[in-house]
Amino acid sequence: MDAFYASVELLRYPQLKGLPVVIGGGRRREDEVLRQIPEGGSLADIALEAFPRLKDYVGRGVITTATYAARAFGVGSAMGLMKAARLCPQAILLPVDFDEYRRFSRTFKKIITDIAPVMEDRGVDEVYIDFTDVPGGQREGGRVLARLIQKAIFEATGLTCSVGVAPNKLIAQMASEFDKPNGISVVYEEDLASRIWPLPCRKVNGIGPKADARLQQHGIQTLGELAAREREWLMATFGRSTGAWMHEAAWGRDDRPVVTESEPVSMSRETTFERDLHAVRDRAELGAIFTHLCQKVGEDLRRKGYVGRTIGVKLRYDNFKIATRDQTLALFTDDGGVIRQAAGQCLKRVPLERPLRLLGVRVGGLVRAGSAQATAAEEAVARPSLPARRGSVADAGALTGSLF
């Protein structure tokens, strides 16, 4: 999807189209902008002067995404908002609204699977699709089907996407970036030298900053230069597994199938605070955030049909150190209240003297709701001869709650 979060926001505020807009800094709460709707008007009637500007932002938040107009100023995802303000002070700043983005994500994926059922979910805004056996999937090298998917998504949502069509997932992912926004790029095997080898090595999903820096130390900047190195040299330099994979990637080889179903091992929610919060001084605010995270994880589990019984918490302190704790319940659950009680007990085992930057809640050990594993756990706890294990749901109901 093209600038997905930003594009969803532009549907909400069409008057911002073509302007530099940055999404980030915090989750959507009651928005001051919404109070600027003229009487009898709508969101589209809010005057541009009513929107907050990036130059006025004070805090340590980061950019989640930005419109293409903002990216032209060098502003990009994961950049600090204060730094972005120096590059593009006139940009409009909007908070994130993950619930709305997930709603649109589910919509566009349903549209795709109605056309091409073999789809691999790669997150909120990206998928892999196998065109092989779709009627008409090979016409014009897949371009006809790609256009159909683009058209169907746009008509249903007003959003655009870019499609890369290639013999495998590795090249298709790179090709999807060639002609953004709203582009289609078809790459054949014989295009490897002309279209793939000139790209920097970082374009390969899996070659990160550290690996790229090591490659550059050896004079390797492009995929063509990487492909020119012998497989044995890469294996000796980067390790047998990584070196062999780099060689295959540089030559555009990838035999991974499109995986239509993969069972998640956990689900989590976390949030980074606009300012450091303390367990004592900010107890009420932290408690509300903590409860909200637990409830949202429970909603995620129920919506996707899973239950879990390993409940955990994650904290990042003001010195950036991270602490995690978890406990395993006797029963599987998708109940936000039970998750809140168990996660609260985890918090009692975490030092809370330092201010916090981030708080997260995780539910692991997932199985399908109503599955044999979930039923067996219920039957085991129900047997009077078996004492409930420490941290069971029965225990959790009587707990007094966390430090906040």
C-alpha cells in the first residue's frame, strides 16, 4: 500500500492532499482539530490553519509515516519529530490511529483474496500474492491482474497500492518499490542485470545497516558487486549460512513459497509515552494505559480466534534499558480482565523506581479458541484431584491488582 497510514488520514481530511503531512508522536486521543469543524460541516471543511504544524511539536516522538510531499524534504519513517521539524517545519502533524489502519488493512486484504486466494499476509500494509493459478494471472506477465487488484482496492477504499510482479518473492518485493505510488513493475528473470544488480544491497529484505556497512568495507555497494563475489568468499567472510544466502539473493534466487496460513505465537500491544511516566506520580495515567493495552490485546485475540495463557509485560525505562516478566496461567484466555490481572502480577516483579518510556502487554502460547489444547486445559483444571497451578485464572480472579 502507498504511504498507507498517511493515505488513510487523507481520506479523513481530503483538504490535506498534496501537502506535507506527518503521522506520529502518539496515538489518537480527543483531537483538538475535531473541535474546529464548522457548524453543519464535516472533517473535510476544517480550515488548514486549524491543523497543528510540525514546527510547534515538542517531545521525543518519532514519525510513523509521511506523505510523499513530506518525504520530498527528507522526512521519513522512524525519524524523530524534532529532527523532522527542522527539515520540514510547515508539515502538518497528525496522531496515529491504529484501529482505523487495521480496519482498512482487513478490507483491502479481503478484496485481494476474493481475486487471488493464495495470499501471504506480511503485516498491516503489505502482502505476497501467487498469480500462478489465477485465471488470467499470466496475461502481460501478470500486469492485467495487478491492474485489476489496484482498481478493486481503489474503488472500495479510495487507497492506492503499488505492485511488483516477478518470478519469486525476493524480486517481487523489490519491484514493488520501483514505481511508487500506484505503480506496477514487472520484472522477468532476464531483467536481473539491468534492473536488480544496480540496486544498493540494502534493498534486499534481510540486509540491514550493519551487514551493509560490512559489505561496503569490502567495496561492495550494489547487488551486482555482491553477485560478482564468489560464494566461498562470502561464506568465509559472513558465515556459511549468511554468506550462502547473500549469494543466492544477489543472483535473484528465492524458492520460498507464498504461505497462506501461519499460526501466530503471540499477540501484543505496546505504547511509547510522550513523556516519561512514573509508577507512583503518574499511577492513574499509567493504570488507564495499562488497562487499555490489556483490553485491546483481548480484542485482537477474539477477533482472530485465538486464546493464550502466557501473559507478559515489557517496560522500557528512561535509560532505555528493558525489563520483561511473564507468567503462565492454567487456562487459556482471551479476556481482557484476566489478562489485566495476570499482567499486573508480572508488574509486581519488575523494578518501578525509574520513570518509564514504554509499556507493553503480550499474550503468548496461542492456540485456536475451542481447540483440543484449550479444552484439555479446562478439563485438567476442572478435575478436583488436580490443584490449580500458580498463576491460574482461578487465582487471578482473586488478585488485588498491580502497582498501577
